[in-house]
Amino acid sequence: KKNGELLAILDQEGFNLFITADKNLQFQQNLKDTKIAIFILNAPNNRFDTLSKFIEKTNNLIETEPRKGIHIVEI
């Protein structure tokens, strides 16, 4: 699915969180009406060894019940 389609499906199906490493998502999509929280991982690449460094911080953010909208996650 393309990002627009995927985000629409997530909203329709009741998801409350979307995690991505696509830093351009916020500039490519109209996200003002989204009902979900979007975590954008500010990573230099999407390799497992890089993204695995985000696990603890992302889990901590999830536990705080994020509000809808965009959240940039940095390590």
C-alpha cells in the first residue's frame, strides 16, 4: 500500500499508532485529520541494527499513551 492508503486503513480499522522511518511522511501526506499517533524514527537508515536502537525509547513513548499527531523519535 502507498502511505496515503495505509494511513486511511489504519484510521478506519481503529489503530492508534503507526511507527515509520519515513522522515518525509509528514511532508507528503495531509496528517492534520489523522486519529492516530505517528512515530517517525529519526534514523540514518532502516537497517535492523540501526532501528533496534530505537526499541527502548519507542516502548517508553508508547507506555505514555501518545496523543494523535506526529512525534519525532530520536535516540
